[in-house]
Amino acid sequence: MSKLIDAINNVVAQFLEDNMTWTVSEGKSGYNNTTRYIEENGNKYIFRIYESHQDLNKVKLEHEVLLKLVKIPNLPFHVPVPLMTKNGDTMVRLNDDSMKIACMYHFIVGENPSLDHSEIITSFGQTAGSLLKALNELKLNNTIIYRPYYEIEHTYPDLPIDKIAEWCSHPPHEFTKYKNELLWIKQQLVDFKQYVPTLKKLPHQLIHGDLNASNILQTSETISAILDFEFVTNDLRVMEAAVCISELIVGEQNKTRLWENIEAFVNGFTSLISLEKEEIEALPILVQLRRLDVFVHFLGRYLENIDDMHVLEEQIVKAAANPQWLQEGGENLKLLFRN
């Protein structure tokens, strides 16, 4: 731990002035990154270490998006603003054996919301729509790194669909209690291929791609900030909505409340974005695609010994939640967007 603190302090010293002193504390941190909180004379910053990759180009793209978003006049939400080192860089490698990438952002006040009532969920929908409009204005210099969701075979390096299917069919002993869920996931991955040619024809644009309660902040009953643009990419425009709806489905098992929540999101989203008929038709399968994609991501992390089995177990359960979604919920979802 002392080595990590030393490495963090070494990086912070490159971002802050020489005569400054600061404290480092722990707090909320996601699966993909390590987060620390830096405080210097009342000023607060977020310190982030990227755990899932060491690709400078990915971070350069993320930072370009953030620095261009904050220049948009009257942007209705905050985004993280990267600090620059004394050398003018927004990222630094840790001076230890890991060579992991680290950066600092200005702290944003707010709390992760509980997406469990209509007012905040409507604001979530409005914010997702506002973000799509803002991202569509950006002209980027850096190369897009991540592939679209529908190219699920590229979700995780060296983890093709046939390898995933084999793992789901013959999981390690500790996962055999999830046999039914894994066989269902496998079949969904195999069946998804038939939709890809149609999906490729739908409108594409830059999207955030990972909007969920852990990546947004609220103040009062309004979504006030969007975080973690790590996976920003050129993808289906409608995929942004599908990701959000997928998160609502996983978070609510009561069907009545679930549909109230989805309707609240749709009302907020469609107040700013009008989807084409073909995009609406694709929504149910894209909602399901999001859950499959997250499972593949965490399966890859498990196989590389980044996460323990309990993290993957959680994602298996989430991916297989509401297995009748396409049959029972898809038409209802499309009706909400058509009205």
C-alpha cells in the first residue's frame, strides 16, 4: 500500500504546484479503475488509475471529448475536467513496475442517484438526450478506439464468441450452479448475429456507451453531472437509450414499477431526441445486447484474474435477469417510444 501511495504522490506532484501540500483518501471506486480523493487547501480533485488497459490513445480520446464538451455553451450538466501537468499533459504513467496510466480531474459535487422514482428518472432521460445532442456536435482529432456494441465479438481482446460459448456450455465447477443462466446467455449470443446486418444501417454517432447510476451525479432531483467517458465511441445513436433502459430493468424486479420507470425515462429522452422507426424497432434487442456485452466484459476480466468469481457471478445474474424480455417487454417498449 505504501508503494501505491508513493506512486500517487509522485503523480500528484506533477499536477499541482511545488509549494502545495495535499492529502490522499479513499472513497467510491469502480470496477475498471482505482479512484482516490485529493484535497489541497480546500480544493478537491479526483485521482484515477486505469486498471483495465495501459493504452494512452484511449485516454487521449476520452480527454479530448471532455475538454471539447466543457466548451459547449450552456451545457446542462457537468463533466469531469482533466487537470494538466506542468508539462501540459493530462495523463502520467505511475513510476512503479505497473506503468499504469493516471490522471486528475476537478471534483464535481453530487451523489450517485437511486434510479427508483419518476422525477429523477425523467431527468436521467433528459440528460441522456442532451448528451447525445452535445456529442453529435463534436469533431474529434483522436482516433475512435472502441468498436460498436453490435460487434460483440470485439468486446474483450482475444475472447471470440465461440470461446465464450464454450465457456458457457462447460463452465468451471464453481459456476455450475448458474448452468441454466449460462446456457441462456450462450444462446442469446449465438442468436444475436442475425440482427447485425440490419443494425449496421441505423444512424450512428458518438455515444457515451455506459450511462448508469454509478456514472452520473444528482443534486436535488436533477441529474447534474455525467462521469466516466472511458468507453466513448461511434455507435448506434439508439444504443445510448438501450444502455440506460437495460440498467433500469436490472435494478427493478417489480413489473409495475419497472414500466413506470421506463416510461419516465422515455418521456425525458424523447423530449429531446426523436428516434426513427427503425431505431425503435431495434431497441429491445439492443437492451438485451447491453447485458450480454457487460457479461462478456467481466468474463474477460475474470479469465485474466483481474476480478474474483463473485464479480462475475453478479454479472451472470444480471445478464440473465428478465429472460423473457424480448417476448414480453419488447413490444411495450416500442409502443412507449412511438407515442
